[in-house]
Amino acid sequence: MLALVTEPGRGGTARIAQVPDPPGDRGFVRLRALEVGVCGTDREIVAGHFGVAPRGRDTLVLGHELLAEVIADDHGFRRGDLVAATVRRSCRRCAACDAGSPDACLSGAYTERGITALDGFASELVSERPEQGHEGRMDAYERLLGDAVAGDATLFARQDVVEAAWAIVDPVIHGPSPMYDYAPGSWGPAEADALVADVGGWNTPQ
């Protein structure tokens, strides 16, 4: 099947490529991807700034935001059901992950579809485990996409609120202040030190 892949750490390697079909065993639900979001995270992975390929591989299938259709009745799902899948997966060893909150993982040993050590959803077919959150709770992407499909706008900001927020943010982004690059995982660019030099510098956590 075809998928959108890249080689993490090497900018300019994103491409459409043939990849093996996903697992078809009884532990998974087979899905057909309908929509896959592309965000700033994907752009940074494609640029080579970060991302981790699955073990033993050089390539990573992109796409961590998914709306998919169930292909066949299985695991309580019916053919044609619209579903979204979780992005970050438990490390299975910290208190946050044990409590069903992998987005707050304390060990840093989590995996993520399309980002960290797990293939993403930008492929013709996807296999996913049927669990939908811990003890029936949905993660953020499941709730967001599920509400969008259902037309429930309760947790969405109104357009005038979004426009007001951008009226504040946009001048900062496009203003006269220069933008500085800094290494992923660092505390920011060295130029930021000048902002607090006269008060003794940053109190950097250890």
C-alpha cells in the first residue's frame, strides 16, 4: 500500500512510498484513513528537526491526527463507523501512564503514532488496537475529532474569540522582533539570556 513517509533527522526526505500492509490479526481493528491532519509537528519532522523511526527502520509513516472508517465488523465496532485513534501511547511504567494519562508521561519512554517510534496514519490502511482510552475515557484527539464529527461545538472556541486571540498573537509573529532558532529539547535560544541578565539570569531547573 502507499503511505507518506520520511526519514527522521534528514530534511527533505518526505515522499510517497510503498509500505507493507498493516497487521491483520484478531488483536487489531482494520481502518481506512479518510482524513489525516497536517500540523506544525509534521512540518518539523519533515524538516529533520525531530521524530523517531520504528525500531530497526530508517523511515517513519507520518500522520498523528486521524479520522478513519472501520472496514469490517470487529471488536464492537461496525463497518462504516467513523473513529479517531489516540496519538501518544503509555510507557507502561510511570504513575501518569498507569492512571491513563500518557500525555503526562513522567518517564519520557512513551511512543507516539507518526512521531516517536510508531508509524502514523498517513497510509491507505491502518490497523489499530480497539481500546479507546483508559477505563472508557477518551484522549484529547478522540474527543476533539469525535465532537467535530457529531457537530457538538461545546468545547470549541467561537470564531470571534479566535479572531480576538489572533489580533494579539499576529503582531508578535510578524512584528519587528527577530526570531531565533534553538535546539529541540533545549530551554530556548541563547539570545533569551540577555532578557534576564541584569537580574542574575534564569533559574534553570535541574
